[in-house]
Amino acid sequence: MRFVFYTHSLISDWNHGNAHFLRGVMRDLIRRGHEALALEPEGSWSRANLLKDQGAVAIQKFRETFPELRSQIYGKGFDHEAAVADADVVVVHEWTEPKLVERIGRARAAGGRFTLLFHDTHHRAVSAESDIAGLKLDDYDGVLAFGETLRERYLRAGWGRAVFTWHEAADDRLFRPRPQIARTGDVIWIGNWGDDERSSEIMEFLVRPVRKLGLDATVRGVRYPDHALEALRKAGIAYGGWIANAEAPLAFARHKVTVHIPRRPYVENLPGIPTIRVFEALACGIPLISAPWNDGENLFKAGEDYLVARNGEEMERLLRQVLSDEGLAAHLIESGLETIRTRHTCRHRVDELLSILAACGTARVTGKLAVREAAE
């Protein structure tokens, strides 16, 4: 089948975590013999910031790392109706311009034979509810929500006639253990500062514990203001700026432990939805300690796959424990890896996507799925 994904950017993962998951899903679809194309706007702020920060070499590096992935940039005169006419499945991400979201819906209503899905991977349904409520989704065949609490929000608000939970996951062809690399550093955190959605949490669960323990720590990410950089410097934490997602597995491999610091809107309003870094870190075989977070959907085994620190003092204690107890670290690595490999890879999510399409797909799609299933 031919899949078309409307995304903010496939090329750039600068402050754009959805690119991680989309790349993994597209790679697995291609591996199975499907076609996959991403369409991204010429005004993508993520790609613009990547070019400003790193230059054109970063985009060339993306193409070298993911040679099988195809992305086309569209502008004002782009013929979207022609682009989706011969698609079997069209998935529109929630960062897509509202007028374009509606336009693609009209193409479906006007006789398009493709299955049309809306994909939400953000907290705007809570933090900017009017933005989502204003979207025209009546002509969409289904909504993919990246957590059960978000799915329930869509159903309660009547924003979609068929809403499915579709969690993010790790591309384990990329995110995997690298035992040949020596773990020379103590702690690494890969995450963006953002819009003060977790600034106090970063201080409590990373900066102060690292400073008190005198650990060798590194932070990678973007949008750190001067006062945050100064806090890292005073704590002796090395700041490395942006890191390409494809290089994150090597960074994890060089360190003994990482942390999960969720954004406040997810903790307070969308419990049970982790950042994609949790999936990716566990897939790389690095022990993980999380700031308070409720795994309401039982995606993982708390205390087995990862540890939870209720406050900064407990984070300090758990960091010391993991770094000094090789048996505990090994147990966390083994348990986390098992959970990812059995439940949370992009292969699992593609399986789920195909099942969703079987449930809400057009006759064109369900027919092709049936033929493929019979052939297998």
C-alpha cells in the first residue's frame, strides 16, 4: 500500500520528537514492502532552526543515515489533492495547518478512496483545547491518539467518530545496546528546555542531585536560556547542545544512567503518556530513573524497567544506588529491554496501525489488507 504522512518535518528532529517515531514507522512500512512518503511544509520551524543551528550538513547527514526515507517539501501552490489521490492511507499530524487539515478532509469527502487518519501526539487537546476543537475532522475515518487519556478526551469532546490509542515506540533497529562502547560518563539527559513546562523539575531532579553527588553529567538539547545554561555550568554539567536523534544511542551508550523528566502538562492532565525518550532509552539498555510520573496504562513495570524518584532527595539517593550497584543496574537494563522488545517497538506499532486500518479503513484498504494477509 501507499502511505502518505503529513508532518511538521521528517527531515528535522530539532525540538520535534514526532520525527523520531515517524521515521521508525516509515522504515518498518518500507521493510514490509509498502511505499511511504512524508510531506512537510516549507515553513517548518523545526527545519529552519536546524539549518540555523547546524547548517545544511545536518540535512545531508539525515539523508545519509536514512537513505530509504522520502520527504517532499510543499509550498503555497502545492496540489494536495493530486498528492493524496493515489494514496491508500493518509495520516495528518496535528501540527498541520488547520486549513490544510480541512482541505484534505474535503478531498476524502469528495470521493477519495484513501483512508484518512488524524494523528495527535501533543498536549494541545488540554493546554490549547480550542485549537483542536476548531479542527474540521468530520471527514476523517479515524483519529490516532498517543495515549488513552488523550483518546478519551477526543471521545468526550466528540472530535472524532473513531478514536484509537496509538502509543509512540522505539525504532529498535536504531535504538539498541552498544556494549562495545565504554560507559565513561555517569549521567546523561537528552531533552529540550522548552517553554518552562519543566524548568523547576529539571533543577530538582537533575541539576541539584548531580551537583550534590559531584557526578560526571551531560545534557543535550535545545532552547536552553542563559540562566539555565548558567545553572548547568555551576553544577559542573557539560552542555552539548542539539544532538541528532540518530546519534542518541551512542550518547546513551557512553553513560551509566539517564533520567526521565516529563513535561508538567502531561503529568497533570495526560497521565500515562511518557516521552518517546523513555522508549528509546530503555531500548538502548541504559538504566533510567524518572521524576514523578504515573504509568496509568501499564506500559512498563515500575521498579523493574525503571525507578521513580518522588523528589530531588530521592533522585539523589537512587542515582547513587544505581551507579554503585552493578547488579541493580543490570536488572534494570535487562527488564527494560525485555519490555521494549516484546511490546514497544515500531514493528509493534505498525502491526497496531494495520489492525486499526482493518477496523476503520476504506474498502480499498481493507481489501488490500485481506489480500496481503492471505498471501502471508
